[in-house]
Amino acid sequence: MNKMERQRYILFKIIQVPHSKLVAFNKKEFLNILWNIIWDYFGMNTASRIGLYLHSLNENFGIIRCSHKTKEIMISALTLLKKIDNQRIIVSPVKTSGILRKVLNAADNLN
């Protein structure tokens, strides 16, 4: 009997440097850059086990779903993200949960 892979949802905050104007990021470009970081730093074997899904993304916050076994790798990959569209950013993980509702509530409380 196969066990279901447990999921983790990671809420992360995007801090844009300098703080001039907030830029909304393209989901596709964000995922491409994130996949490149995962492949470069962790390899193809690890990348195949992540189960990455970008739930939501705006100029301030994002929510990513991944496997419970690769949660730490995903958090490391997020912190390695430094630039999107020649806009310097800092990505800071805020909350991790196995339930999407808890992460969404945490995002609402931070706004």
C-alpha cells in the first residue's frame, strides 16, 4: 500500500530592495528562477522529489506547496533567491504548515 505524500505550505515574505516602488512578479518567471536555483544547488535527483507548486504570489507575499521531506530544501532555495526582473529582493520564510488555511490566516494577519 502506497502512502500519500504529505504536503507542506510555506508562506514567504518578499522584501524589495530598494524600497522605491512595489513590483508584482510574474508567476512563471518566479518559478523558472526558483527551479534553476534548485537544480544548480541541490541537483536533479532532489528537484524530482520536491513536488513544487506555487499557490499564490503578489508583490509582498507568496505561498508555495512542497513535499514534507523536502521542506528544508525549499526554504533554503527561497533564501537563495536574490533577483527577479533586475529587481533585488530578499525572500524570508514566515510560516510553514501542513494546512493551507493556517498559512492563509497568517498571511491575512501580516497585511
